[in-house]
Amino acid sequence: MRGSRQTRRCFYMNSGYNRMTWTARWTASTLLLICFILSSYGQKITVTNFYLAESDLTAQGRETAVIDQNNEKCALIRVQTTQKGFTFDVGSAGVQKVDDNHTGEIWVYVPYGVRHISIRHQQLGSLSNYDFPITIQKARTYIMEITTDKVFVNNYDDSRKQKLHVKIVPATATLTLNGMSVSLDANGEVEQELSFGTYTYKVEAEGYYPREGQITIDNPDQIQTLSVTDLKPILGKITVHATPMVANISMDGKAVGKSAISAMDWQIGTHVVTVSAQGYRTEKRIVTIQENQTTELSVELTQVATYQISSSPSGAKVSIDSIMVGTTPCSTELASGTYLVRATKAGYKDYEKRMSLNSASPSIKLSLKKIYNASRALYFEGNVQAGTFVAVGGTLGAYINRINLEVAYLTGTEKSETIYWTPNGEQPQSMTYSPKTVVSGKVGYGIAIGTRWRLTPQVGVHFVKLAESVDTNYYNSIADGANVVSGLASMRLSVALIEHLAVSVTPTYTFAIRQSEGYEVLSSISSKIGQWKDGFQVKIGITAFFSL
């Protein structure tokens, strides 16, 4: 009933059980059942730390030293525990004395040179043949920290209560009171109201030795405080060798030495080792340190320099080994070695080259070539044509994703031989003819050669219409209607001189595919007119071009 004093007996197990409110009242039958179940588990004793107490002279003191059967001063093992009733065995050498009249510890005297110890308790279990991690020397004092499963017997007064404020560091630690888990917030804190009585607590955190103790709740007028902020870390060792000699070594951001550290104690777990030196690339390594082991690490830094990167023109995007560096002018830190350097800029050919870089000359200069033969362009051209006949005129063309479309208009400057016509027996009249109107249409495909040259195979049609030199009525219909349509195949070659200005040469072969009656009559009379309908010709052009 509330207000009554109750005696509660339960076992505190290292593993813990389901979380529950520790102030909840249990019936006697429930408690007996729990005690029976828990007692069925094997209890154990665990050594959490063992080390030589360098400055402790207890084993040598006149009042505290113990002499063994060989008349030598014993080694003293100070076993850290709040429990009583342990027995100790070190083998045939024999334990010389056990003194449990000390708060929080038991003094065990053993001959020097013993290699292991067994610890037993009637209720708390046993630890068999624990091997000492260090040599046991005469007249030296050692600290042994142990944890145990233990029987807890205490009286609680539910009618009176006090608040308990808990602060644990690190905040990731776990806390149990009387074997039951207590939830901590993100700051490692919690506040609970407890019944009067004495509670046993245990704090555990990864990488730290556990801490055990007791706290008494007995004052309703103030808040009791449990603060555990000095857990002892479990240590391993790490050795680091770094090159060059001026290298700085840090652990988890904390400087620990230069060039080399030897068997340095550090908390177990995963850590980041950083090695750096001016003029060298900083290296980071992830290491795992384990208890009672030495982690070996060797790091050789690579010499680096800050390279200044420029390009002509500037504004090019630069990547080195597929890693974007920036837009020129820019800089980056690199070691001596071979790298794939790539630069891109709109309107310029992509730059890509494998370069051997030396940190003694930390500069990279890139020259990008202007693309004059873009895959999309419009051009206007003034032309002179020679070959089957001479003509002058102009051309309009375009490249659309390398497909070439072109139309040209020229006027022939040549004249045929003098032809005499005698209309109806009248006085003969003389006249000449010229290829006055020359129109062609072509389609082709542009092939870029470098950044300035372009070769364009073309096919199309060629239309030539003749004109008379004098006005006549007799054969006017023949002269005006004299024309020929030819097929053509050409190869246009152009080269850009400067931006927007180029020259072109286009050799062409034409072959007649249809001619009018008048052209047929004239070509039968004049061999020169007959040559105008097919044959080789070359067109030369001065070109103005613009990228689309």
C-alpha cells in the first residue's frame, strides 16, 4: 500500500531488461518470479581495465607492504569494486593476503611474476584465468577495475520522493538505475522523481570504461544530482610515420606532432588522421584503433603547387582529369605528374591534351582555336567563273547541321562567233550570242577540316539562257528561247582568312540533260555555243560568312 515501506530484492544484470518506471510498485509474488527468472542467467565478472599505478607506493610502504614466502615484497592489486565476498586465486604461487577493509576496493597481495588471476563470488559469478596484460613486478601497485552482476537489496519509501537530475557525458552513453534503462535526451540529461532509497547506477558508452556507483534519494526539499562527465576512455595505441620531415600530424583535428608519433595512446574507435605540409598535398586517412593493440600508419605526401591556368581567349571552362577546375583565368593545387587537361568555350574547338606538369613551373597556358567552319552558317559570295565560259555573279548559301544549300546567279561575258542570217532572201544580217543568264542550285554536305577549311561535295542543276547581240525579228524567237539545263557535280573548298571572311574554289563539271530547240539549232551552227552546255569550269569566290 502507498506509504508503507517495502523491502525489494532484485538482480542487476549488465545486459538490462525492458524499460519500465523504477518507482512502480511490484507485488511480492511478482518480485519472487522476477528474481527466479533473473537468477537463472549466469552471472559474470568482467575486467574493464588493468594498469600499473606508476606513482602509487602502497606496495612498498612499511605499514602496507606484504612479504611473500620467498621473503620478497608482494605486488599489490587494488581491485575496484563496491561488492564484498570475493575469493582470488593466482595458481600455485598463492595469494598472500586479501584486505577488503577499504572503501570501494579490495587489496589483493600476490607474488611477483604471476601470470593470471581467477576471481569468484558465491552470487555474482566468476572470472577464470584472467591473463595480466603486463608483467607483475615486485613491490609495485596495480589497479584492476571490474564490473559484476550483483544482487541488490534495498528498502524504499514510496511515501516520500525527491527529484533526481542526471547529466551524462558523452550524451550517447546509456544509464541504468537498479538494472533498468533510463532514457537520456540529446544533451545526455534527464530528470525523474524517485522514492526515498539508495539506487545503484551504471553508465556505459562506446569507447569508455563503464562507471558504477550508488546514489541516495532522501531529501524532498532539493533536487539530487547525478553527474558523470569524466568517463575514462578505453585506449589503444597508434604509430604514424609521415614524409617529409616537416609534415604536421593531427588526430581528429587536434595537432599531435611532426613527422612521426610512436605508440601514442588514443581512444579506441574510428578516427581521422590528417598529414599536411606546405607545398604538399594534404592526406587524410581513416583508422580504427583497438584496445591493447597498436595501429601502424605510414603516409608519404606528394609535392604540390598552385598552378595558374590561363587561356587564349579567356573564359574557357577547364577540367583536369575530368574534375572541373573553373573558368580561366583560374588556379588549382596539383602535384607533379601527368594529367588530362580539357578546355571548352562556345565558338572554339574543344582543347584536350595529356600534359606532364612540374610543380617547379606551376603554370598552364592553353590556346583554343576559333571555329570558322561552324556546322551552322550563312554565306554570301562574289564569284568569277572560268572554263566552258567566263562569267561573274554572286552566290547565296547556308550550312544547316553540315547540310549545304546553295543558289548562284551569274552573267556570261563571252560571245559566240558571228552568225549570218539571211531572212527570206534579204540582205544577210550578222549577230552574236552570249550566256547572259546562268542560274544554278546545289545541295551538298560540309566536311570540316581543322577549324578554317571546309570541303563540300555538291550536286545540282545548271540553267543557261542565251541572249542576242542585235535586235532581229527573223530569228528572235529562236534566240530568246535558246537555253539548256545541265546537271552538275562540284567540290567546293573554302578557307576562312579571318572571322567572317573566306575564299572559295569550286571546280564543277556540267552535262546537258535538256536543251531547247533554239539552243540545239545554235549549237549545231556554233561549236562555241555547243561547248557552253557541258564541260569543266571553276568558280572562285570571296565569301562573307556568319555563324548561325
